Amino acid sequence: MRIFYTTLITLLIVSCNSSEKKKEISKVIISEEKVTNQNPKLKESMLRGKSLYTDFCVSCHLPNGKGVAKTFPPLAKSDYLMNKRQESIKAIKYGQSGEIIVNGVTYNGSMAPLGLEDDEIADIMNYITNSWGNSNDKLITVEEVSKIQP
């Protein structure tokens, strides 16, 4: 009987977790579809940006964009990312060091420059500003990125 209850509880936990993951994935897909249905250039940029994010950013900011508490700031639902557009571009382009406040939490680490081209930075920014609860209807362009100086 004990094995039965243990198995039942385990199944309930697993099914709850997968249900939550499905809901989270659905929210991301709906959010991306909402934005990308309006602008085909944004959709293309986001697809490239997602691939670049996976190659360059995911190890610190994680696949869900939530970062690592007190170490790597979240990009998901990030007030800093959405309200400090130029500073966010600059961080990707030239790296970041010193204190920043993201969603009320102070981070004081550093991020090395990633060595990306301006078009790659624009694609990453379009992806992260339209994922994980973020929504940005203004396309980030190569021209905008190229104007950002150290």
C-alpha cells in the first residue's frame, strides 16, 4: 500500500510540473505569435536571435531567461531590459560591469563582451525583448545598435 501512495504522489507531482511547463511554453508561444504576426522582419530577427541566445547567453541567463539569483540578472519580465534599451544594447556590445538594479534586486557582477556583430546584437535584443513576458513592438535595428558607443 505504501508503494501505491508513493507512486501516486510521484505521478501527481510529475503531472503538475509538466502541466506548469506546458502553460509556460504556451505563454511564450502566444506572446511570440502576437508580436511576430504584426511584423515579419521582427519574426525573422527573433528566430536568428533565439539561435544566438542559445549559443552565447543561455549558460548565464538560462533557457527561460530567469538568470541565476544574485549572480546573473533575469531577462524574463526584466524592468531593466525593457526600460534601459540603450544600456542593454551596450551591455551586449561592450560588456557590463558594476551595479545594476533589475526588478528591485541589485546585481554587481560583470559580463564580458561577446564579440558579436551589430546585426547579431539587434537579433538577440529583438528575441529577448519579446520573450518570457517581455513585449516590444519597436524593432531594434542594426542602425540603432551601430550608434551605441562605449
